[in-house]
Amino acid sequence: MSRWSLDIVASYPRLRALAWAGDVLYASRGYSLLSTTVGARPIAWSEVARYKPPWWRNLTASTSLTFRLVRDGFHALTRLSSGAMVAAVPGAIVTLPPGGTEFQATHKILRGTRPLHICAVPDGTVYFGEYFDNAERDEVHIYASMDHGMTWQVAHTFPESAIRHVHNIVYDRWANCLWILTGDNGDECRVLRASCDLKNIETVLTGNQQARAVAAVPTAEGLYFPSDTPSEANHLYCLDRRQKLHVLADIPSSSIYGCRVSDALFFSTMVEPSEVNHEDSSWLYGSLGGATWTRQLSWKKDRWPFGLFQYGNALLPDGENSTGFLAVSTVAVTPGDLETSVWRVVR
């Protein structure tokens, strides 16, 4: 493996990177969506659109601690080939039609506050899975929109006691399929392979905490993912195209974000204390090609309580990134709380 490094380009306070679309990076500041073309010098952000939340969220979004306390702002975003954008905000799925300047709520979240991710497939269908506490193990839905995020209907239902909730749905362009990740205990932990219309869903991995995953990054070689468990040691894996599982590296705590920059892969860990997870910093792990993994960056958890003010974490944007730059958004860490940094991958 050739030597490589990450060089800082710039950092931006109160900004969260959400998604790439080629060389365009979308990020939010409060309830305003911004974009920039990365590679241009200097990086210049411009407002794309806004969402008008309930009036009180304009107050909570104005300070860092209240923003963290009530989980304000955009939490997921995908851009469709039509130019429409679909996002998750607290309590709603919101949609921006092509050429629009204001997101409109198109689906009210009835259980939980928001999905963790939103997924689009090439024909324009958009999916998200329900993510809520689900202590009673009720049935869990995957919702779909076939009109660019304007209306939503149930596309698949996991029956009662099957899973706790859906962690992620990821499109794999090499296999033209979807990967569905669920949790949290025993057979509820699943890595599922599905057709893009969800008519065929097969279980690939299940039954233990190492099949409990949130982040996944497809490549030509297979599906890269880390485990997300507070009760066991965590690892990075590759599920190759023959569906053979390879252990790639040990990581010190749960991981729920990952991304790809050309042939470089990145996953971050979060500070989630447990009997087996003792790490007090969020780490960024990287690899050129996926074989050898190294710790690249770290951020120490700040002094504010975990449950109220969030775990220390490094958030990585979704989407396809055609640049040689990595965007990382950090939360509940010091320094770098609620900050986005852009890094050049230097080979």
C-alpha cells in the first residue's frame, strides 16, 4: 500500500455535511441548506433552500447546546436525478422540488423522530426505514416514494418481533441491489440483500451483534461495514461478492458513519461508553483499497452529558463523491463541536 495522508483544507463552524452529488457537497446550517463545488478555490457556500420548522425550533437552533439537546436541523439528505431533494428533519420527511427554494413536509414521522438515512435508486424511487425505540417489537415499515418524494406509502413491513428498527438502506450500483441493515438484538440484527423494488429480500447475515450495523459502503469488491454494538468488541468487515465475510480491523467502539472518496474508504467511531467500549475519543479510520486500515484523525468527547447532549461522533456524508476530498462533521467533541472540516486525500 502506498503512503498517504489527510491534509486539512478548511473548517466551517455550525455546519453539517449531509450528502455529495458528484463534486457538489450539500450541508446544512440550522434549517438552511447550502452547497459548494469542492475543488474550486476558495470553497464558497451558497444557500440552496430552507425549511421552516415549528417556531420554537428557531430558538433552540440558535445555540449549540439547545441545538444538540433537541436534535435540531437536517439529519439526512439525498438528491434525485430529477433535481428534487428529499431530507429528514425532526418529525418529518421534507421534499424540495426541482428549482424550489423551500422544503415542504411530505410525510409526518409517526414513530420516533426521524430515519437515520434516506436512499434513492436510479429509477427515482426513494426509501427510508422506520427508526424508533420499539420496546414492544411492533411491526416496522419501509416507506417508498415513486413521485420524487411528494407522496409516501408502505413498501415493506417487517412483522411483529422480527426486528427492532431499520438502521439503513444502501443502494449498491455494482450489484444493482439494496442492502438493508436492521437491529438490535439476536436475530433482529440482519444484513439483508434486496431487489430495488423490494420484491425479493434475502437474509445474508444475522443472529449476532457482529451483524448489527448502521454504516455500509459498497465497492466493486463487496460491501464494507463496521459493527455497531455496545456489548462486544467492534470490527470492520468486508462482505465480498461471493458473500464471504472478511474481518479487516478491530475498532474501539461502535461505528455508524462511513463513506468513499475514490478508492479510499472511511469509517468513524463514536464515543458510546459501555462495559466493553472505553474509548473517550471519536476516531476516523481510513484505507486505500480496503485491505489495510489505519487511524487517521481523532476528536475527544466534550464535557457535556452523553444522553442529553449526544455522543461524541464524526459524521460522514452520504452520496457519490467524485472529488479527492473528504468532508467530516463533528459533534459533542472538543475542539470541533458542530463543525465541518474538509480534507484533501494526499497520495
